[in-house]
Amino acid sequence: MRERLRELMKTEDLSQVAVALSLGISTAVISQYLAGVYKGDVAGIDRQVEGFLRLRQERRETGRRAAVFAPTSVSAKIMETARFCHVEGELGVCVGPSGLGKTTALKRYLVENSEAALIEADLGFTSSDMLREILLAIGAPSDSYSLHALMSEIQKRLAGSGRLIIIDEAEHLPWKALDLVRRINDKCDVGVLLCGLPRLVANLRNLNRDFEYIRNRIGIYAQIKPLLLKDTEAIAQAQGIANHESLGALVHALHKHCGANARVIVKVINRARNLSKINKEPIVADMIQQAAEGLRI
């Protein structure tokens, strides 16, 4: 079992830390186990490793692929908006429904523009959380909880830098954090892009009159429209079914049954690929429909 685990770690470039996290045990135990000197319940570790190896094998056999960037009308609009904020040093807002590929497009912008920084807000995000995440994203982590200290450090690091700060899932930001975003844009003269669900716009519109100046700072507002048929085709190609003889029929089936949702399209393609392997048949439109029905609640 140890030899099988070593081989897997070599093949998939897995560290002892990664294996330990997957098994829910310490790195020290994995190290001792692999060295053959572990004095604890070796049989128990063997069983855990066997289950781990079986799971990895099943995942390889399904042919599941992670979502990859595909050039779509959505990604083009988001990257165009990000570029405007970046070049002009403006505060921008970009909103659209879930699953259109907004985050994937933002991450692609980072790949092409290393001077941009991205943070993702979460439920319960405080103003301090946001500022610490920004500092971490620009390579200046801080443990301070003082808003003044955090803002001072951000101004020192960003003033005149010409960088772009992107905040995804920005609908989770409280009003004070939104005000601090405005201050960063003003004080540092850097572009800031808030991206998220349509609820973000509702949050900005519902600010009371004392905070109208936040809305007045917005230099660009982009509403992301649903995916087009050609976008579905681009995603299908990026996911590896570009050379299929019935690509046109598959694309129409994907667009029809996935609600023009990029996340769902990727899930359905992965599920259809699995059905194709199980049935030992090429992917057809009926498999797309069957896979999509298996995702509906």
C-alpha cells in the first residue's frame, strides 16, 4: 500500500501535506508511514490509503475536467470593464447572474495583468477583513485589526502605483467597507472594480443619503448579459469536445438544457463524458439532456 501511495504521489505530484489533508491525519504520521517506521495503527492507515487511492482512480476514470477559461461575450465585457478601471483609475461596478463565468474572467485578467490584485468577499466580511485581504493580495500581509493602521499601510503600498484592485462577490461588503473602497480609489488613485450579483447594485442604491457620494464615484457600470449560443460553443471547445462530429447538435443541446449558464455547462459536459464512458458510446445530444436532468432540483 505504501508503494502504491508513493507511486501516486510521484505521478500526480502530490506532497505529503496534500495527502495528509486528504486523509485527515498529520503530516508526521504520513511521513512515518511512508518510511515504514509508524508505530501506530498501520492497518487503519492502510485502509484509509486504499480508499484514497480508489477515489483518485475513479476520478481519473470519469475524465472530469476543471473549468478552463473560454473567450466569451461575458469574459470580453468583464475584461473590458476591468481594463477601463485599470487604465483610468476609476471605481467600477460589474454585475450579473451567478454562473456566467465572471470569476473565471477576472482570474484571467490577473493572468494577463500581474499588477492587478483580486480578493473574494465572503458572508460576514468586515471592513478589517477586506483591508487585510487587499494587503495580502498585494504581497503585504498584516495582522492588524486597526482600520487606521490598515488603511495607512494600503495607502503606502498603493498610492501612485497604478494598480487595479478587484473585489469579487462584492455584494457581501457592508456599507463601511464600501466607503473604504471609495477612499482607496480616492486616496491611492488606483482603479477598483466591484464585481458580483445584481444584489450589489441594490445594496449601493439602498445606501442612505449620507453615503450618496459612494455612488457618485462610480466611473463605469456594466451589466453582464446571458451567454450567447457562440459562447456555449466556445465553452464546449475549451472543455475538449471541439472535434466531435456532432458538435453543432451538442452545442444546441447544451444551450437549451443548461440555461445559458457556464457553470452548469461545464458540469453537464463532465457528466455526459462520464455517461459516454459508462455506455462506451460517443457523446450525443440525448446524453446532454440526460446529464442536465440529473442536475435539476
